Amino acid sequence: MFRQKQTLPWVGLSLMADPSFFQATRPLFEAGDVDVLEWSFDVGWGLESLPSWVEQLLEFYSQRDRLLGHGVSYSLLSAQWSDRQAQWLKLLKSECQRYRYRQISKHFGWMAAGNFERSAPLPMPLTRDTLRIGCMNLRRLTEVTSSPIGLENLAFAFGLPDVLNQGNFLEQLLQSVNGFLVLDLHNVFCQIHNFDRAADEIINSYPLHRVREIHISGGSWSQSTRGDRGLMRRDTHDGDVPEEVFQLLALVLKKCPTTESIILERLGKTLDDEAKMARFRQDFYRIKEIVKNSLCKQKN
């Protein structure tokens, strides 16, 4: 059982169907400290079957209206409508009939084109045509679910214009369906470092009045192929949460009073020893501490 919370935002986890994830998070669930659960349902579609403990958690949080749905592979901004996307919507409709999702979100951008089947989500420039495609595909989502629809900001950008224009693009897309923003703070951290921008500049470029959910995660560093760029930050979800991301959370909570949920993400298979599991739980409780301190400051 989770403890009933009288104040928002809730703090929860992105569910992974890996034994190591269950081992790492079981103490959190048993303590009743996981307020809300997010499930990337289309990742589950690729499995022959879900572990019984995953199904039990999904049912538990669904019954209590604490289950959030997050899609990965819809490819919102792909230029041509495909059979794969149509099938994705059919599966989503069945998914929403099985579980009660408080909301449904997916990534901004595109990840499939022609014979190029799948990649990490990639940005598109804001044009009349890309906006039209995105709005049309968002409306298709609203036709198969009665849940609120949201979009998550991207970490990757081809150049500075992608970074600076993404907030405006998101606002125009979300306005078409009265949708919400999932503000991923590690993605923001990637852009702060990779493009040498100030945190406020990037954060304030997003439609903060639409933030309903916040994502927190870690990542990794890679050497740029350009010698003058140094290390590049990547949103790989395979490391501890950086201190800078915790600082961003404290900053953003002041700016986003409509936030309902904060979700900690990490790939389950990367929790492969006891030390990593312990640090993951520490990251979770650090988020809880920041939320508590933020609410106390607001009251004072």
C-alpha cells in the first residue's frame, strides 16, 4: 500500500520489467513511498508476457488512479502516416481498456521514416507542415483515449535553433488538444551543457503553465566527434541523477505550480549491483526531500 498524500506533487517511478529493477525498488513499494507509477506501455507490447509482479503493480496503481501512461514509439512528427502507427493506436485503445491511465504522454519529435525503422526521438523544425502533421497525429491520440494527452521535451538537438524553438513548437502542438507538458529535467541539463546555455533561458522557453509532470534521470558522457566540442551529455537513463538536475528540480518547482507528478527514470538492467540499487533509492528520497522543502518554502 502507498501512503495517502494530501499535497501534490506525487513522487513516483518509471516501471521497468526487469528483475533487477524489482529488487532495487521493492523496499520503496513495501514502505508505501511510491505515490504514482508510470508505465511505458508500448515497451511492454514487445514482450511475450509481463512478469506477474509488473501486472500486479499496474493493476494496483490503475485501481487507485495513480497510473500514468508513457508511449515511446508513436513517432508524432513522421511525415507519412504508416500502418505501424495505425497499429500502435489500436494497441493503445486496448491498453486503455485494460488499465485506467490518469494521463497519456509521448515524446516530441519523430523516430521512424521509410526503411529507417526506429531510433531515439529526433527534433523537427517548426514549419506550417510539421505543425499540421503534429496536430493531426495528436488528435488521433485523443480519438482512442479519454485521458489527457501530453508531450515530453527532447534532449537531442541538431543545432541551437532546435533548442530555442522547441518550447514554442510544443506550445502550439499542445494548444491544439489542450494538452500538458512533461518537463524532462535531464533533457534540459543535456541542452544546457551541450549548447552552453543558461538554465533559465531554456526552462523559460517552455510553456511552463502546461507542466503537469516532471521527469528526473541520469545519463552518460560521450566524446564529441568534433574535437572542439569536448564531452557531450546524453540522455541514456543508465546513471545516477546529477547534482545539477536536482538543482533544476528545486528551481522548476517554483515556476511550475501545476505539477502533479515527478517520475524517477532508470533502465532496469543498469541496476546490476547493490551499490547502484542503493544510490537509486537515495536519488528517489532526494527528490522527495526537495519536494517537501519546496512546499515548505511556498507556505512560508
